[in-house]
Amino acid sequence: MSEPDPIHTVLGANGVIGQGVIRELAARGIEARPVGRSPRPGWCQADLTDPAATARALEGASHVYLCAGLAYDTAVWKRDWPKIMDNVIRGAERHGARVVFLDNIYMYGPPPLRKPIEEDHPQNPSSQKGLVRKEIAATLIEACKGGKVQALIARAPDFYGPGATNSLLYQTMIAKMLKGQKAMWIGDPDRLHSFGHVTDIAKAMVLLALDTGAYGQVWHTPTSGEGVTARELHRMVAKQLARPAKLTKMGPLPLSLVALFVPIVRELKEMSYQYFSSYSFSSSKFERRFPSFKITPYETGIAQMVDSFRNDAHK
């Protein structure tokens, strides 16, 4: 009797990385089970804070990609992320699924961060969100070490690329410039700041998932080694839109004042160290493992990102 075909379950399938993972699986002829919180035809609906719903979503899965996102709110992260990680670990253990967790780098610290930022960076975060990320990553690693699940962590820097609406590049530059407004950057636009292309991240997660030797480890997702600043990226955006390259920067004092009245800026403030000092992310470990992987250059990625939103605006 032949074994059933593997099912790769994608938690957070409505997000830009989850969508990219599904596309990459389809290109490889691998069955994907998209899972989202809201009902959608052909998808599995599940609230990942519910243990039973999570277990049902993972039934029959060979691999599970934890790409889910939460509202950018510290209280929500503290309340929900530990529940979600526990539920995913229990569900994966029950069904024998391997876990691929999309993580960020908030747990690295204290600031200023090392140059370059590698997988062995000290984990003494200065933020509450960083403490949450450190806790849930540690929970998964301990479950892996204890033999409960096979798991790996794929850590990515800030996103950019087609459809990346939650990217700071979109929120502060592209969205504004498409409306004829002046672009803005929170922090020092002349400091190095790495971004991960959303398609590269999704492809890397699938590559890692299919590599049995990658489990039990943390991997930085492929990121261009080009030294780039927010000002240089803004010039690329301006070139694509044929607009003047005028950029307003928000320093520490204006940021503190705006944070008093704007909740999302208040939430971002504790992470502002990433924008006032250099943020140089290294994916050399991944590149050694997969030397043929082609990382998207920033000029190409920015053109793709601008085109995706310019086309959306014209629909």
C-alpha cells in the first residue's frame, strides 16, 4: 500500500509570505492546504488560538508553515503568540508534521545590533515584542530538542516586494508617492538597512522544508548582500514613479510626539533602534547551503514592488 501524498499546510495563508509559499508549492506540484482565520472557498478556517481548531487544520499534514501574523500590538502578542505556538507544536506532534516557523529578528539585542547580523547574535532584546519572539522561538526549539516535533526557524528581516503592504517601504514611501505625497522615513535614512524580498523568503521556506538536514536549526532567509540605505531605496522608487526624490525623515523627538497620539507609531517606537542605527542582515549560512539560489537585487525588487501597487491603483 503506497503512502499518501504529502500535504503542506500553510497557516496564515492570506499573508504575503503565506501566499508566496502556496505559489512555490504549486510550482513544485506539491499539494498545499491554505489555512486562514476568515472563511474562504477552498480554504481551511481556523483560529490558531483554539487548540482543537489548530489540530483539525493540521490533520494529515506532513509539513506546516507557521506564517501567521497578529495585529501590531504588544498586548495582543503577549496574549496570543504563546498560545499559537503551543497549539501548533501540539498539533504537529499529534499528526507527525514538520514545522517551519517564519520568524523576525526582534529577539536580537541589545542594540545597536552587530554588523552583520547572523544566527548566533546575542538575544537580549530591548523591546517587549522582542521578548515575546524570543519566548516563542525558544518554546519551539525546546520542543524540537525534546523530540516532540521536527522543526526549523526561518528568520527574515523587514519585508519588501510585490504585495508587501505591511512593509515600512510601502507605508512610508510608495503609498504616499502614489498619492502624490512626499515620502517619509522613520529614523536615519542614511544608515544601512536590509530588506528581504517576499518571493525569496517564500521560496527559501519551501527549500528548507524539503531539506531534512535543515531541521533543528535557525536559518536567516536569503537577503541581498548589497549595502543599501533607505535613501537609496527611495531614489529607486522615485525613478520608477518618475517623481522627485524628496524624502522627509522623522527623528527621535518627532517620533516621540507622534507616538503620543498615533497608536501604530506608539507600537513602533520601541523598535525604532532598528531605524536609527545600521541594520545589516546576513544570510551567508543559507547561501552556503543553497549556493545556486538567486537572490533578488534591490533594484529589481523595488521595480517589482512599485509595479504591483501601481497596477493595483489602476484597476
